[in-house]
Amino acid sequence: KVDSMASLHNIHVRTGCFCNTGACQMHLDMSNEDIQRNLQAGHVCGDNIDLVDGRPTGSVRISFGYMSSFEDAQTFLNFIIATRLSNSDAEIPLQSVTKLTTESVPDDHLSFNKADKLSPILQISDRELRNIPSEADITGSWQPPEPEAESMRAAVSETPVPTCRKGGKPITVAKIYLYPIKSCSAFEVTEWPVGNQGLLYDRNWMVVNQNGVCMTQKQEPRLCLVNPSIDLKQKIMVIQTEGMDPISVPLEDNTGKEAVICESKVCSHRVKTYDCGERIAGWLSTFLGRPCRLIRQSSDVKSKSHQKNTKGLSSATNISLSLVNEAQYLLINVASILQLKEHISARLKEPLEIEELIRRFRANIVISAPESFEEEEWAEISIGALQFQVVGPCSRCQIICIDQQSGERNKEILQSLSATRGRKTNFGIYLMNQPLCSSFSETLSVGSQVLPVLKENPEIQPPTSNEEKCSG
């Protein structure tokens, strides 16, 4: 989360074990058994599992080199204070530990000060840093850090026997979105077939650069302006964008001899794909202004190359994934969006529309539930004949800062989410299909009733008020 927030401020940090497991083990005081337990929990190099059983698996490092300057240190310090301290940290008197002065800064640093609008420069001496009270000193009692949600690619821990949700207004499906091309615009539908990988054709394609690396909105925000839609009758995907003629791609899997099979990576997992040809490659390259190609997941090998061995899903069946990062579905709640909208509107000069916020969070299923964040207390849900297991919260990155209608970036969105949720950036929950029992295709429809089953001991609690203190 620190890494995601730092990137919004054009600050590069290193996180994790820095490719040195031995040093990580030594400095974090981990035993060999701890290392083995982390591996069994699914922790691998490059994942987003920050904590296992409340203990860190790595650290955050801010590095300085030959070209680094004093201003870089001050910029990073201001970033930490602006994003990691909130109103609930008012117990820490910032005035007592900081000096707003420019006396110790050489004259040649003042130009940077004006350009980056960091005047006056924040100064904290080593002595003052040592005197900053710890969290235990402030609260009077230490509480263990709340464990972060494990990666969806890790084995989902077995949950206790859940209890049904009692009373309350009915919950229904409000919207359904699929994203045929990874990181491109959403395709909204009122009903849609469901397969063993999730919504049919959801994230079956992705755009790669000339080196075959997947392109997302993090690197190319204008991908959100590429609008794919699926025509099931004509068996084509139509791709449109402003200023260019529409282009179509067949839905039939083209893995014959003429197809160029290649291997790509999605969140460190290798997937077999094939190239969709020069015509669409030229179209995308023209629009994005850089060489790129469209590739599609190969159906004849995808069941072997992109699987998830998930406990608790019908005899630990290997669950096949499309080109998604974490899980087959992402669900968000309109009530949770409305609560977040109030906080964001208070920080922005121009309040966001509810529809725009919904699109920023790029969910597959949008539900209308009575209570905000009650979805984080669910263990399972059923929608019609479909059964889903909740496998964890979605930790958000900078993509929610991108306006999905214009491609413009506003870092305030992620900062508002972090402030609203107590420095965390979780929003929405991941779902996995229980394997379909029937050979017939099931359908997900808007208006269908959602029947949740509660966790016995919910680990994630929604904020109850604006005054609730951050959990750290």
C-alpha cells in the first residue's frame, strides 16, 4: 500500500525482501519455521502478502544514490506525513517534533522549494525523531496489527461453519460488467453467461508492448478509452474508440497452425496466449501512439497454465482463471460507494458522480445492499443457482485514480480511500465460483437476489464513524 501511494507522488521505493531472503529473515528475526509457514500461506517473491499471522514478510526501503539530494529526503518525509498520518493521529503534536524553517537549507535548494510547492521545508532532527512517542505510548496498550488479506493466488484458509444473514432488506444485483480486454473499458450487460473461469469472455484478451509485456492503465491510462463489446450472435468482439473506425475480432479461438503461440505473465503466473494478428495490432498502435499488439489466452492450454488450487472449493478443485490478476470476480456494494463518495466530495472541489466512482473500481458485480461494507463480513454468497466463495478483500492501486471516461489521473481518490478506511486501501471483495455442477451454461442477471452467508468471526470491520481511529 505504501508502494502504491508513493508511485502516485512520483516516488520510487523498494518493498519486500529485495531479492535477499536471508537478509530479510535476519533483520525481521524470522526462524526457518516462519519461512516455511509463509511459503505454505502462499507467500512468494513479488506478491502482495505483507503480513502472515500479523507479522511482516518484508519491509519498505527508500534508497539514496549519487544523484539524490537533500530535497529528495524532505519530499519523501512530507509524503509520509501527508499520506500516512491522519486526523486520528492528532495525539502526536507535530509542532513539537518538527521545525518549519529554511535556515539550514542552502540557497540553491530554495529553487526546488518553490517549484515543488513544499515551502516551508519540513525539518526533523535525529534527536526529535528519537523523542516521537510510539503508538504504545499514545494508546496506553499495544494491539497486534490486523493481518492483511492474503493474496488470492495463495491457498484460501478454511473458514469455520458460517451463519446466515438474518433480517434486513433484500440484496440484489444492480449492475454487471465484464472487461473483454484486460485494463480496457467496461462492457455493461443486464445478463450474461457464466463459465468455469467467470463471466464468459471476461479478460480473455490483453494488450502487450513490443517486448510482449502486458500494458495496463498504470502505464497507459488511455487504455480506458478503448471500448470493447461482445456480440454473441455474430460471434465477434467489436472495439471502438473516438476518432477511429470500429474494428472487430472473431470470438472463435484461433489456435491452429497459423496462430503464433507465446508465453506471457499475469501477476507472476505464466499463461499461454496467441497473437490476434497485424490488423488489430496496427489499429491499437495507431491509437496509443506506440507499438503494441493484442493477444488472447489460448483455450487449449489455459486450464494447465493459469490455475488456482483453492482450498474449500469442492475437494480443492483446480480453479481455472482468465487473465485476471487475483480472482474470477470482483464485487462492490453501492452503499459502500455512497459512503466513500461523501468523504471524497469533502476533499475535492468538484464532487464525483456515483456512476463515475463505480466505474473507477472496475467490478464485475455491483450489488445494492442496505449497509455499507457489510459485504466484508460475508463468507459465501449465492445468486440464483450460482454459488460463490468470498476469498478476500481487494487492495486497491492507483488505477482507481484514473477517470474511466477521460483517462485523466487524480491521486486524491486513492488518498481519500486510504483516509476513509484507516490507512488501508481495501475496497470490494473477490469471489470464486464453486465449480458448476451442470453442463448447461448458467446466467448472471441484474435484479437477481443475493443471499450471503456470514463469517463466524469477521476479520475485517467497516469503519463505524468518522472519529474511528486508524488500525495502523
